[in-house]
Amino acid sequence: MNHALTQLQPYPFEKLRALLAGAQPPADKRPIALSIGEPKHKSPDFVARALADNLDQLAVYPTTLGIPALREAIAAWCERRFGVPGGWLDAARHVLPVNGTREALFAFTQAVVNRESKGLVVSPNPFYQIYEGAALLAGATPHYLPCLQEHGFNPDFDAVSDDVWQRCQILFLCSPGNPTGALIPLETLKKLIALADKFDFVIAADECYSELYFDEDNPPPGLLTACAELGRSDFARCVVFHSLSKRSNLPGLRSGFVAGDADILKSFLLYRTYHGCAMPVQTQLASVAAWNDEAHVRANRDLYREKFAAMLDILGPVLDVQRPDGGFYLWARTPGDDQNFTRELFAQQHVTVVPGSYLSREVAGENPGAGRVRLALVAPLAECVEAAERIRAYLQGQPA
Ligand SMILES: Cc1ncc(COP(=O)(O)O)c(C=O)c1O
């Protein structure tokens, strides 16, 4: 067997199951899960119809590169959304469809890491666990940058040593972040691109929450915005990861894309051809419809906005919690230990959240997720409100 498999950590939900095993939540309270980050709003009907209308494509082997119509729709979306000048993103060379960002983040790491040089894969901490597992299975060493409140829940990139940048092969960014919801400012993205040039590493920007933001007039910038503003028309060393899962409430469609540096994508395409992860043509055609429409995405944001407002109204006075820059999580400070909070909340109120320490790694005795919990606002509004009321009741029942 591959020995690297033994280095993989149990997934946070496995730890959560173990933590809650044996607890006896009140039977008269229906369970409310704020734990899993699975979008629950309705998938758009027109996408479902596009999928159904193209089922004859089941008879066709899809290509790894995907159909031009999808790559063109994605390139056009990137131009509209991130201010990329027309003609910079050549749909034939700068865009690849992927079956959701999860598989893409994993596969990308396998394609990019040079095993010989014992390099680092640098990621935020807390982080989406795939970055770590992908690094370990690619033979690299994960290096974690704490995301603390005093730095706006982003890594303090200025504190990273030249030695770390020297050994860095991939820098993972997650903006807006899971679980913190923090957005990486445009100026920081530009500085990171300069560092990538200086130390020759690849920036892999996981932007799968980029469409869940609050101000309709100010969509948050991404790594492509930084490239556009820098005049970096070749997107050198920059690759972005996007998905329809959160944007369009289509987690089951398994559809996303990577875009950026054409040389890197050429090698990634080669890797993917062997890996065997072409997107079915009917999925591609349904994805074209989704990328071409923004009305459903605006409606989706409205629903999250409503839920954030309602939950923060209830929780704000009793819990240290702020509205994030984007995404659909609250990253709340717990009055004591996060595992204890999670277990007791479940046992007393039948509400499930994720301990922050399960989403982060301890480095030098510090776990930046400790003392926090992640609340996913995916359930319908009424259920989110009920969960917030139960959390408040739990907190008010606690000794001061
Ligand atoms: C930060 C982050 N990246 C990537 C993913 C993967 O999403 P998908 O594979 O559905 O695009 C998730 C899913 O929860 C996530 O939270």
C-alpha cells in the first residue's frame, strides 16, 4: 500500500461523530445540522432541464478538455465577473472544466508538486482538508499559516520567512475562506503574485465561495482581478478554482473549472487525461446554462443575506460572532472549549456545529481554530432562526 495514506487525518466529520457518540439529545427537539457545508437552496430548474434535454449525450465519451461551448462560457463569465480584458483568456488554453473543485484541488496538487525537491504546500489554517491530503499524497509537506482575528482571519503573509517561500511549490488561498469567510484583499493578492515570481511557486486560489457576498454593487475581487490589474495577461503562476456547487446550488452536478496559466493547465490536462476525470457532456451543457445566468445567483445571495441578518440579530448579543466578508459560514468564538461547546449544544439543544479545532492543525502548541465553532447557514431561514434561538437558550442556561 501507499504509505502516505497513513498520514491522512480523519475527516472533521468523523471526529465530530465520535465526539457526539453517546450523547442523548432531547427527543422533542428535531435535529438541526449547521455542521455540513452542503448548499440546500433549490437547484435552478433551467439547469435541471438542460441536463434532462441532453441525456442523449450518455452515448458519447466526453473529452478531458471539454466542449468549446463550456470553455467559452466560462471564459466569458471570468471576463464579466473579474474584469479580465476580452481576449486575454483563451478558452482553448486558459480554461479546463473539472468535476467540482474538490477533485480539481486534489488532482492539481498531484500534477504540480515536484516530488524530488521535498517542497512545501502552504495553506491557510484553518483550511479545507483536501489541501493537506493532496499535499501529503503528492509527497510534499503541508505548511500552515494561522488565520487569526488580529489579521482579519487571513494569514499574516508578511510574517512568512523567505525560507518557507523558497521551499513553497503551491500556495493555496481560499477567499472567501472556509471557515472564516475572510476575503483576501486585492493588494495582498498582488503582493503574493510578486512573491510567486520571486520564489517561483504556483498560487492555487480556491474561490468556490466567491459568488456568496453581501454587497450587490461590490463583488469581491479574485486572483484573476489581480492579474487583470497588473496587466498580467498570461496569468503566469496563477490558477483559480471555481464551482457551481455554492454559486448555483448544484453540489450534485459536480461541475467547476480551473483557469489561469496556460503552461500549468497544459500539464494539468495531461495529468487529467490519465487520471480519467472528464466531465460528462450533458453535465457540461447544463453547466453552460448555469454560467450564463446571474439572476438565480442573485436570488441565492438574497437568501443567504436574509439568514445572516436573522441569525446575527439573535446571536450577536450573546456570542462573539461577526458577519463574514462572504461565504455561508459563521465563525463564532465559544465561551470555553469548542469541543465541549459542540457536545453540550448537541446534547441540550439537538443542534450540530463543527468544533473549530477539527478544521485546523495545531502548530507549535497553538490551534488557531480552538475556541471557535463553524456554523453553516445552509438550512432554510426558519430552521436557521430556530437553531440560533436554541444556541441562545443554551448560552443563557450556562453559568456566567
Ligand atoms: C473551501 C472549499 N473548497 C472546495 C470545496 C469543494 O466544493 P466542490 O467540489 O463542490 O466544488 C469546498 C466544499 O465544501 C470548500 O469548502
